[in-house]
Amino acid sequence: MTVSSIPLTERPALVRKACEALGVSGFIIPRGDEYLGEYVAPCSDRLAWLTGFTGSAGLAVILPDAATVFSDGRYTVQMEEQVPHALWERQHVALEPASDWLADKAVGLRVGYDPKLVSRSMLASWASPGVELVPLTVNPIDEAWTDQPVAPASTVAEQPLALAGESSASKRERLAAFLTRAGQDAVVLADCTSIAWLLNIRGNDVPLTPVAHGYGILHSDGRAELFVNPARLDASLANALGADVAVYAPACLEERLGVLAGKVVRLDPVTTPVWFETTLKAVGARVMDGNDPCTLPKAVKNSVEQEGSRQAHKLDGIAMASFLHALSVSAAGQHETDLVDRLNGFRAQSSDYREQSFDAISAAGPNGAYPHYRAEVGKDRVLTPNSVYLIDSGGQYPFGTTDITRTLWIGPDAAPQAIKENFTRVLKGNIALSRVRFPPGTTGHRLDTLARAALWEVGLDYDHGTGHGIGSYLSVHEGPQNISPAPRPTALEAGMIVSNEPGYYEPGAYGIRIENLMLVKPSAYRGAKGVFLEFEILSYTPIDRELIDVTLLDDAELAWLNTYHAEVLTRVGPDVEADVLPWLEQACAPLMRNNA
């Protein structure tokens, strides 16, 4: 929660007053920061400061006589709980987009936005007839937020070649050739993960994602410019970057953009603040739309990154086994937040563990029905006997990023048959996606139904995507690939890592999700379009046998599950503590039909 001495109930009035002084009737506040990232530093958590809503996706609009907060299906319950109802409406962004709300509430008004916090695609999605959207040079929230924290300034350090697998010079050469073929002189990079990947650097400016805040310019001759305070660079980094990477203070950015006058400059309309387009056009540059050229090669992990992910997942598997063993000994009566600390304590037993890769979702009983539930100290539930517990968590390691979800039955009684059936149908979806083999050119959209089919058979579903990309010691949520009902044009390629996380959520009762990470790799089969692809499972943690109805699994599914558990024992067993091994052996023992 954002800390401020200004009471939450008084903040909207202060922002309205600032808007009036700036000559606008209202303001649109997105969740992202100046780098449009998923995770934001405390000084940039403007949406949370104004509304109290701490979800990772959303926006708010404030007008003189109306105000609302928007988010998606993952956060509707969280909005209801966190946002003061007397001050804010709460809307599902897919059911009532901001553009519709503005068309109803703001016709004839001038509504401001901060062009450094908004991409052109975001701005287009807000367009409403009769509503004038006005770019502001001063952010009214920053005016009202008088005790705003200072901006982060962590050390910017090298990601060694031994972990990155490819030098920055090689990456810049590849992308420079791409720009040349496209007839473009330069590309502006605003995504901090792209800059981190391209220059092989890491930082600690935001929680959970090891990036340094800054902007970049890559030229078609392979030269690059990085805009961070030079004093922040680790002593060895200047030599590692080399002569072809110039480092400038952020205050020099506008001046350096002026050097691009008369040049063709590539901008990603989704990941770049609209301020860059306005500034470049003002100096006479020709702006061309195009995807961030780092996004796809960053998603396709090289062999070093792939091996690093395997190493990270082995360490995570050891920690998860220790955690699940501890729960088998004593679970009931423990708080959700204490369990997060306990799991991360097991992760921290490895000297390579750095931090969580996202705020863990530790959800007891009915809290599990909120896919992105976040427990808070003093408000969290206690695990009770004969209930469902869901733990979704991950770790950052210098060589990889992890994300895993397991759903557990907290006894002592046997799980009800209805819960077992729903769990097993989620498991069937996970197995179906794990086992699929597909031709090159296949998008995740085409595979999504595999994870849902067993649920659909009985009229069930879940309101979130099935899979997202994962970075290499970067963001736990990485594009451009995904597995989702929403179509994306990016095909799955060998080297990409995606999550496999079908679920089911019974409101007021429990939630179920089973998640492994998977690496796309070539298969032994070739078709007319080339070598088929398949998945290598990276996550190795037992799936709770107490929740499995074996009679619902066919022979192939049961064989897959037993093989998976045997591999868990092979990979993780030799490195767990002596008291954990007997539990792990039992958790991974083959399931047989006569055990149903």
C-alpha cells in the first residue's frame, strides 16, 4: 500500500483543485509509470495513492462530479475492497471501457493526461466523441502528492556474458541490421526490460523486476545511447558497455532527440510514451510505427538462458518441496502472509536467490477464488482444517525467473468429491497443454482451448489467460507470446518460455490453479511447414494427489502424471533435506487406478 500522510479520502479533492489550476476539468490516471512497466516504484504509484487500488492493471478517471476506477476480471473484488465507494465507482474495463464512461460523463469537458505516462495505443482507446483529451506538462497528482517518495537510484550493473549468453555488441549488431533493412535510422526504447536485455544490464529500481529506470536509443549503425545518471553505473560497467554505448544524464534526453531531426525513427505505439512522438515530430524527425525490436529476440531464449532457467527451476523445486513438506506437517492455523515468508525463507537458503518475481498469491479457502488475491498482514485468513489452499509464487535468480502455482487440500478429512472433480479437470487441461505437439507458426491462441476443454465439458471456465511469457532474470510477465482466448499474432518459437496455468474459481469457497513453466523446443517430428514443436516442462514440484480423482484421467494422462512425478523425484530428490525426502517420495509415488 502506498504510504502518505494525506488521508485517502482527501486526495481526490486535492487532485481536482490541481486540475482546475491547470485548466482542465479532469484527469486520466493509468497504472503504469514513465516507462509503462507493470511494476512501478513507490514514487510512481499514482493510481494507488489516489484511489487505494493496488492491482497491477487498471486506470482511473476523475471529473468534477464523478470518478471511477477500471480494472479487469482479476481485480474486480480487490477494487471493491480497496477503493472508497463514496468517492469512486468501480468498473470492469472489458464490460465498460473508459471511452464509454467518458462518453457518458465527460462530453464537452477538457480531460487531461500526462503524455509521459501514456502510449498512443492507450490514448486511442480513451477517445470519445465530444471529449477533449488534453496533454499536460504538469501532472496534477504530482502537484497534490506533497509527500511523494524520491525516485529510485539503484546501481546499474552488468549482466555477465556467462549468464546473458550473447554480448550486447552482438545484439546491437543484429537489431541494427534489422533497422537498416526497414529503412529506419534509429529506434527509441522506453521498455526498461528491453534496454536491460539489449545492453546486458540489470538494476533494482522497482520491486520484483531487476531493471534500471532509463530510456535508450539504438542507431542503425549499432551505436546506442542510455539515459541514466552516469554516477549510478557500477565501476566495471563502463568498460563492459564499450565505446559504442554513450551514457547521458536523463536531462539530456530531449536534446539528444533533437539530433534525430530529419531521421526516420521507429517507435512502438504500445510501449513508448506519446511524449516521444510529439517531441520527435517537433524537431523534424519522421516517426514510423513498429514493434519494439527487442521484444521478440528477448523472448527467444538462447541456450545459456535456457540452461539458466533449468537451474533456477531446480532451486525453486527444492524450496517448494521443503515448503510443501512443512505444510504436510503443520498447516492449519497458519496465516497466509506467514506462509509467504516461510516459502521465501526456503528459497533464501540458496545464495543465488535474489527476491520474489511477483507478490506471492497465498490464498486460503474463499480467498483463492480471487485469481490475483494479495494477502495483507492483519487482514489475511488463517488456514483451517478441511479447506483448499492456493500458493502462486516465484523467484528471481541471476540466471532465471520462476513462477509456479500449486493448490493443496488441508485435511485431515478427505477432500469433497466436487472439489476433486474440479481440480482433476484443471489438471487434465494442464496435461493436455503440456503434451501437445504443434506445427511452426502456431500461436498460443490456437492452443488455449486444450487447457479449457475438460472444464467446458461440464460448463466451467476461468476468466484469465492460460499462459504468459517469462523473462530471463527480468519480468515474470513477458511478451509478445501468450496462451489466451485473446488472439495475438506472435507464433510460439523454440526458445520461448510460457506458463501453463489453467484454473477454476468457486466464488466464496475456493480457487484452483495448477501452473508450470514450459520451454518451447523442437520435436522429433517434421511436417510440411517444418519441424514440429513441443514443450519441455521446467517446473518440478509435486501435484497434490489428495485432490486427484484418478477415474477422470485417461491412460495417457495418468502415464504423463506418473512420469512427471518420477522426474520431480529424480531432479529434486537428491538435493532436499533428509527429513523432506520421505515425504517427497510419497508425494511422487505412482498413482494407480485401484487407489481411486
